[in-house]
Amino acid sequence: MEKLIVSGGKPLSGTVWASGSKNAALPLLFATILTEDTCIIENLPAIRDVEMTLQILAYMGAKICRPS
């Protein structure tokens, strides 16, 4: 398994554009737990894997807000 080690003391920030596929959505959703900032993710596919991931994140303390 590969590792990504970030060092240097400068905070990461920026914008990531990804497709609306499950393979892109799930890692992006789980990456949101690495920051205390608000993350806005658009164009999520309406599939069970995404719904379960959102439930897991909410259980871990994330505040999930979906527009109606």
C-alpha cells in the first residue's frame, strides 16, 4: 500500500474538480474528515454507496447538509 506524507507546516487548501462517479465521490467524501473547514461537494451520484458514506461521516460527527 502506498503512502502520501505531507510535511512542511503550510496548510493545504484549494479546489478539486472531479467527475460525478462513485469512484471519485467516495474518496472525496472520506477526505473531508481531514479538515475542520466546510467542504462543498456537488454532483454526487444518487447511489447507496454515497448514502452509506454520508451516514458513516455523520456518525463520526460530520455535519451533513443537503439542499432540498
